[in-house]
Amino acid sequence: MPQAPVTEFTHRLVPSPAGRIHLVEQGSGPLVLLVHGFPESWYAWRHQLPVLAAAGYRVAALDVRGYGRSSRPEAVEAYRMLELVEDNVAVVEALGERSAVIVGHDWGATIAATSALVRPEVFRAVGLLSVPYTPPGGPRPSEVFAGMGGPEEFYVSYFQQPGRAEAEIEPDVRGWLAGFYAALSAGTMPAPGAPDPHFVTPGGTLRDRFPSGRRPAWLTEHDLDVYAGEFERTGLTGALNRYRNMDRDWSDLTPWSGAPLPQPSLFLGGTLDASTTWLSDAIAAYPTTLPGLTSSHLLEGAGHFLQQERPEETNRLLTEWLKAVDGPRG
């Protein structure tokens, strides 16, 4: 008989190489670690925590290094991918566990995939939301991004220069976040053929192409208050430093160049999400790159913020996959 959803959130601070990682925990059973993307926090998993806990799992949604109540080291290079992997390992150990299933969204998907790739003895299964798995290797990322967009600048290149995006965002964090979320969400994103909000015009800002005065259906005023409150307190530098380490990651991960992820895996994407359309070749390569893939779904009409836009479908697919990985709970 299904258990009632667990409603209480337990906040914890645990030691990590960053100093501390803040996480929110619910439930008991096999550990599932949830890793958010940009620009979010543990709160991005608010719809998943009680449902997965009720399904018989111990669920921990963390604030990635640089976000929320987790430590925010000053050095840019402190945000390289291998450092974030070790934070995740430290969380598992601090919770008294030896292994976990790791699930990530957006940057969190890449962090989750790299954690499973580098530390397979700790992360025995991996779920990826919105951003497909691409093995390390290939051309240097900064060179790839610099060649995109013609006279316009790709947002990743824009984010890579320290202080530049902060100058745009931090005078009006709440308004900028609302526009960013709207630009990538179904129902509020620019129509096909409209100027692409992933690119910046010469002398312009990213915000110039955000929808104006439109809030996604999934984003309540309270939700926006939570996100804005955190970033108004912390600033955006810690979050943006993830983008500023992509060339370092490229070098650091050379030993795993081209490596597949053999663990049981899941991929969920939205058909309206640029992350899935631009990286359609990566999805097509899953028989080679994700040989352990057991569940893959593109949600029709969904945008980028998948687990918040379509929480019921995401919860169902996550729960079904976890039960296939670990067996029924309860």
C-alpha cells in the first residue's frame, strides 16, 4: 500500500572539501542524491523529495558548492568538476552511506554523470534530466563556444568572463531570474523564429531577449522569492564559476576521454528544450555512450526546467526507474 507523502524537510550541513555542503533530506532507504542546475538550489527538487521519500528512498537534495548555504570558495578554479565530484562523495560518506543513486538536472546532470564516471564505486546508477550525457573529450570548449552564433555571443562565453554577467544580474536579481526562467520554459519561451535568448548581441545583455512580464506557470511568486532571496544573499559568482572552469574540466577529464557510463541510467528531456534539440546527436549515441540506459523519455511540450514544469510525470518516471534499479521498496 503506498505510503503517504513525507512533508517535513530536514536541513543539514555536512563537511566536504568545499568546507560545508547544505542539503535537505527526507525519507529512509537507499540513498538518492539530487543535484540542481543553474540558477537554482536544492529547492528545484521540492516536488520530488516527498514523493521519492514516500516511495521508500532516503532522498538528499543539496546546494551545489557556490549556492545557497553551501560554502563559496573565492578561487575560480575551486569550482572545477572534479572538486564537485568530491563534494558529492563527501555527502554520501557524511550521511553514513557507501553508495548512492545520483540524479541531476542541467549542470547537475553533468555533475551527476561525471560523478558516476569518476567514482563508479560510490555512484551505482545515474539519472540525467535535460542535459544529455556526452563523454569527455573533443575540441576545447571555449573554442567551440567562441565559434557559435556568428556576430552574436553564446551565453556560455558571456558567462565565462568574471564579473561580466554579475554586473547584468545583481542589480535586479529577482527580475533577471524571472526572465531567465521564462525564456527557457514551455509557455513563456520566445516563439520559433524569434531572437534566441541563448545569444547576446554586440554591446547587449542576455536579458535583452528575455520575455517581459511573463512568469512560467510552474513558478509561483513564493518560488521566485525563494530563489531570488538566496541569490540576493550570496551573489551569482559562485554559480557562474561553474561556466568558468569548462576548459579546466576538459583538461582534468582527459583520462576519461570518450568513456561510456556503464551504470544503470535514465534520461529525461523536454521536446522544447534547446539542450535536447542541440544535443540530439548525443541522445542518438546513447547505445554506445550509455550502455546501461534503462529509461529514456522526451516529454512532449516540456521546456528546460523539467522537474518543476512537469513534476508528476518526472516523479512517476523517476520512481519507476529507481524501482527497476533497486527493486520495490516497502
